[in-house]
Amino acid sequence: MHKDFFTYQAQTTKFAAGFEVEKAVGSYIYGTDGKKYLDFVAGVSANTLGHSHPKIVDAIKEQTDKYLHVMVYGEYAQEKPVALCRLLAEATPDPLEVTYLVNSGAEAIDGSLKLAKRYTGREEIVSFKNSYHGNTHGALSVSGNETHKREFRPLLPMVSFIEFNNEKDFGKITEKTACVILETIQGAAGFLVPDNDYLIKLKKRCEEVGALLILDEIQPGFGRTGKLFSFEHFGIVPDILVMGKGMGGGVPVGAFMSSREIMETLSHSPKLGHITTFGGNPLIAAASYATLKEVLESGLMNEVEEKEKLFRELLVHPKIKNINGKGLMLAVNLGTPEYTLEVAKKCMERGLIVFWQLYRNEYLRISPPLTLSLDEIREGCQIILDILNEN
């Protein structure tokens, strides 16, 4: 399998691990090497409830026995997609009420940009330096790292970039701006959290000029910060909410959500303003519904603050410069990309899976399942500390 992986499957880097997976259950991934590995990454924030959660598995099996794909998105009423959208509406504040289900976070970003342009009739987009929104052409266009974009130009025109947490840049948001798009917590840049009242002031500026505010909650969404969506910590509600990753509990899904008034503009002039064949797939929706229901009813979100506190209490070491982030999305600064990659490699050798941040490789990513126990946190942090002491 290792040989075939590198021979037949397209690669994204020249240094993929090629780790051979046998199975995954709870907080652990089991390799064909006979070892188990404690997972502090959760498929890059995707496995909200850990691996092979029984309620998700049962939901998938139940739906498989009924039917799979039956029609392109938006034509037929199907039980699980409808239930998922209703539960999202019930769990989020007004005016968020209507959800468009798609296949990934990146597609949801593209759809949200189209929606903002369609509703406002404007063309200009404001995004943020060091932001990351995905790798489709639209999502890449509003991502703020030129190194990752340069070779794929031309991208979307009329996109400008401002600095996260810098109110002096608000003047660049004008009556020509269709939307401002940002990650509530900047992910690839090292899990940067907005300063006090920054988002409130940003939303006010958008309202002053008639621009829509799009919040990308693809990483922090679905309980990772102790709230269903992280914007709930900061006193605002976006005009358009984008989600993905953790909403499926391990299956490929994304969505964007808005008011009925705004969302209806995609249905006419022209019709099919956004269309997707497999968005809202009943199998995926069944898994997503089970995930959302468990996140809302299990009490796991109430445990996030305690788990974050334990991580911060344990991960104290002279080689740790600082820890960014909120809840169970933490970025541990080890000083240099080279050292961080070496630590990640050593962790894997000792049975702990960690990763690094896309733009800021000096930061070690910690984004475990919400179901991770306190003892498992202690176990993993001890491995990190042992490696820091030895290397």
C-alpha cells in the first residue's frame, strides 16, 4: 500500500508521511504496523467526535439502507438534509435561518462570495492578510498568502486585503464593497483570535457602507471553541456564515447560511445561482445531523474550557514561546519551522499525531476531537514535553 500510495495517488507535498492506516476508533488511529497513535489533530479539525463515533456510524448505515443520491441539490425533499438545515436554524441566532449544503468548506466559500455579489449588486471584496479560505480558485483568491497563490494567477479581480485586528484599515471598506470575508479565528496564520470588540467594530463598519460580513467558521465551528460557532464569543452575528470540516464528523461536507431574504437571491435572475450535484447528499447529511445533534446535546462544549486550561497548564517549557488560539484549536510556537517539523516527526514515532500550521510552520497544531479525555491530554502533552527535553 505504501508503494502504491506514492505511485498512483497524487501528492500535495514532496514529504508526505505515507502512514498506513488500519482503523481508527475514538481518540486513536491504528496503523498496519500494529501500533496505536493518539490523535491530537482530528483530521485537521474534521473529526469533531473522534473516530468511528457510534452515532455517526449508525446514522450512515441507516441511511444506506434507505437510499443514496437521488437528485441534484434543491429539487427533492429528503429527510436528513431537511432535518440538518432545520436543526442549524434552531441552533443559531437570527437572522441566520436558511442553509445551502455543499461538498466542502472551499465550495461554501465560493458560494458565499457569489451570494454577497448577487445580493448587493457590487463587485469588490475585502479579505485579510494571512487568511486561508481554501484552494478552489474563488477561495484561493480571497486567501491572503501570496506564496500559495502566485503560480495560479490570474485569480478573481477586485479583491483587496486588510490587516487582522487593525481598525485603521476600515477605511478600505467602502460603498463599493460587496462583502468583507474573514476567519473568526485565523487558522493558517497560527490560530489568531480577534482583539476585544474588533469584530463588533468591523460589523458596524460593514453596516455603515452596506457591505455583507461573511465569517468563515470552517475550523472553529461545531463546538471547537466551547460555543457551536466561535462568533458567539464576540458579540456579533454575520450576514453569511460558512462552515465545513467538523460539521460532518469525518465525512466531506460544507455549507453557507444566511437570512431567507439574502439566500433567495440565488434562486432567480438567473435561476440556479449556485448549483451542486452532490451537495446535501442524504448519506452525508445523516452523518452531519448526527454530529450536530451530539454536539448540542452531549455537553461536550461545556468541557472545552477545562480541556484548554489543562493543555495550557501542561505545555509550559522554555522551548515553547507562546500558545495561540481558543478552546481546542491551539497553536504552540516552537520557534522555527525546522524544529517544529522535527518535533512533529518525533511525536509520531512515539505514538502521538500532531501537525503544523499552513503558513506559520513554527507553530505546532493541536486540534483534537472534542471527545478527548483529560487523561489523554496528559498522555499526549507528556510525550511533547519529553521530546522537548531530549531534543
